[in-house]
Amino acid sequence: MPSLKEKTFTILLVEDNGGDVEMFLRTVEDELPRREDEDVELVIAARAEGGLKILQERRIDLVISDVRLPGMSGIELLQRIQAMDRRIPVIMVSWVDTVDIAVEAMRCGAFDYITKPFEKLDLAARIHRAMRISEILYRYEPDRRTEAPPVADFVGVSPAFQNVLAMIEAAAQVHSTALIIGETGTGKELIARAIHERSEQRNGPFQVVDCTTFTEGTADSELFGHVRGAFTGAVADKLGLIEHGVGGTVFLDEIGDLPLALQTKLLRVLEVGEVRAVGSVQSKKVSARFIAATNQELTEKVKRNEFRKDLFFRLNVMAIRVPPLRERTEDIPLIARHFIARYTKEFGKYVDNLHPSAVTELVAYPWPGNVRELRNVIERAVMLCKGDRISRNDVLGLLQFTDPGQGLQEDYLSLPYAKAKEKVLEEFSRRYIKAKLDHHQGNVTHAANEAGLPRSYFHEIMRRYLKDRDEV
Ligand SMILES: Nc1ncnc2c1ncn2[C@@H]1O[C@H](COP(=O)(O)OP(=O)(O)OP(=O)(O)O)[C@@H](O)[C@H]1O
């Protein structure tokens, strides 16, 4: 009987294992959240070749494929789908022991990666997320997705990172001001550039305005320009930084540091699209896309009357939060490898990879400087590395470890009590678990015994805090 629902969301499952197919069917049936007007249909193919045929014949909104299939592999299928229609998210499935394949799959553009044996709720949550992203991609990119360039030099596999990628796609399709929020070194500028490169303004300039550099006297003229004679020394008309971005994107970096007087003027620019140069009586129309970034909580600044509330609301229309690296530790090995590839090329050295114990150190480190700090550490590690693999010792000497808790001191004292406690506890758990595991050469049972914790609970903490360890 045909469905009475308004929309049918079709998932293609490419899986040759009957038991797993059964599990997917049950998960979709029992656990998958769906809207009232929506029906979910699961179409099944046992081989990649069959899956491709279905994809050519009908609209598929999401593909879930096993990595290992008889005949064509799941990775090849993924690549074919990418060439066919990049809007379709592909979730790859495999057994726990194939981390390299997971990395490869994400590199090839997989939306997510699930390991067997499945946990039904987790599976349903991941499918649901992919469904919603698929909808956004179809809505915003009717036909162009096959040509959309990948976000250059921007890598990550974590769900948090995938969310950021989806937000970049969405932000690129609209003209409203975007606000990127994240700690230093998390990639805010890279994200702003990615939005610009995928937006309608991509052929125009990308003008960076560093709001930390303005001094009282010169700020106005730097931002909005001046006319000849406006003040002593103004011997000719000068364009302001904003006008340099006309036809393109103006990136307002560290907007939280913009002096209050300039905030008022900026708000006018955003609201009416006009600038007035210092000394001029006339306003000029400027057409540019604005993207702002901040590493401070602007709401706190608003409360302290240091940031205009109306400007905050204006900027906050489309907010993209970039989580710090310590909250997406799955990304660390991949980003590290990305930089190894970059620096081996640059230094003309042969360094193939990271030793697993080096990965463990990188994952356990809290990265206060985020991706920028990781980049610097890998750069130096490649430079110093004597063999073909970066060892634990190579990285240990480069990480700025402090005594347990000490590195957090300046950090946590500025936070509200609950957040500060959470942060200190998280750091403690990570270090404690890591020390126990190191003491027992990675033997979880022994480490849990010594910690006086049930093995399952110990394992749960490991999953949470040491996500990349081989044992997890
Ligand atoms: N996901 C990522 N993959 C690869 N490189 C990244 C990623 N995120 C950030 N980087 C790199 O990290 C460095 C810092 O990024 P970026 O300057 O964009 O950070 P930021 O948040 O703007 O920093 P700040 O707040 O200090 O201005 C750059 O070299 C950037 O290319």
C-alpha cells in the first residue's frame, strides 16, 4: 500500500550479512526518531554492484554500506557515489579492528563510520543525524554538489567536526552574517575561508579584519576609511578595510575585542549596508558578506556591558561552534597524519606514520592551543624524527605537559564553578586512566583492578576520555 505520509526518506543498506541486515531493520523500526509527516524506507542490496544499480534507478537519501563486501569493496562504492552525487551521505560500517579503513573511508568523504557490534541507540542516533544533514544538503544544493570542492586542508572524523562541515555548507548558501565561536587555534579562520570559497561571493576578496589591533585614534579610519583633510596627515582619500571586502567576504576576527564605539558603527554597516568614511558627509553603499569570529563568550561580555547586545543578536543569526580539540579526540590522529604528509613534503623527509604509543600521547594531551599547537608539534616531530615513524619519545619532549592540574589553573579560575569542576575532573580522569593503563602495558583488566573499579566502568571512562586508544 502506498504511504500516506508526505515524505519518504529512503535509506539504501548495502550489507551481505543477514544478521546485520536484521539488526538494521529492527533499529530503524524501533529506535529511529522520525517526524510525523515522514516515512522511512530501507532498501537492501547484498553487493555494491546491486547498490549502484538502485542508486541509478531511484532517489536514495542516505547510504549505509559495509566496508567488506563480496566483489566491489565498500570504499569503491563510496567513491562511485561521491562521483555520482555528493549530496548523499554515506555511512560506512565495519568491525572494530579496522581503524585504518575508517580513516580511509572518512578521507574518501564518508559521512560517518560505525563499528560492529552495534549498539542500537547509537546506531539510530547516527542514522538520524545523517538523515537531517542529507535534507539540508538536498535543500541547499539542488544540483551543484558534484562540483563543490572539498573543504581544502580541513580534516576530521568526529561527529562534532561533521556538524561543523554541515554548518559550513548551510552558511555558504545564505547571505546572513555568520559567527564562528571557538578557542584559539580551532580553525575559525579556515572555516570562514571555506564558507567564502563555497559562497556566491567566492570570486570576490576575502578581507581579514583583525579587531585586536585597533587603537583608539586610528580605528575609525582603518575600518571605514577617511577623506582627504579629515585630520592632520590625511593627505589623500583612503579606503577602509571594510570597503576592501566589497563584492566578497569581510572576516572580522576576534570581534569581541572591537571597541564599543566601533561596535555601534559596525552595527549600522550590518543593518543598512553603508559605511561613512571619517571626514565625509556622505555614506556609501557596501555590499559584502560578513563573517565574525570570537574565542570569548560574547554573552558574558554583553552582561558586562562590554559588547552591544543588538550587535550580538545581529551576529548570532548563524552561529557555528567549533569544539576544542580535547573534545573531539577522534580527530587528533587524522589531523596529525595530515600534517605529517604536509611537513614530510616540505622538508623532503620520509616519515611514514605515527607509532601507536605516540598516538596515545597525542590523544591524552589537552591541547590548549588546539589544532595550531598540534600542527607545531608535528612540524617539529617530523623535523626531529630519525626513523620512518614518529615515536612516543619524539612527541613527549614536545608536549608542554605541566604538573597534573597545574596547566588548568589559569584556565579554570575564570569559569563558573560547575564548568570549572567539570573541566578539572575531566582532565583528572584522562590522566588517571592513562597512568593506570601505561603502568599495566594497556591491560584494561589489571588497570581496572588496581583502580578498584569494575572493568566495564573503567572501560566506559576510557571510551569517554581516551577515545583513540587501540583497546577501546
Ligand atoms: N580541522 C583541521 N584540519 C586541518 N588543519 C586545521 C584544522 N583546523 C585548524 N587547522 C589549522 O590550524 C591552524 C589554526 O587555524 P586557524 O588560524 O583557522 O584557527 P583560529 O581558530 O582562527 O585561531 P585564532 O583564534 O588564534 O585566530 C591553521 O594552520 C589551520 O590551517
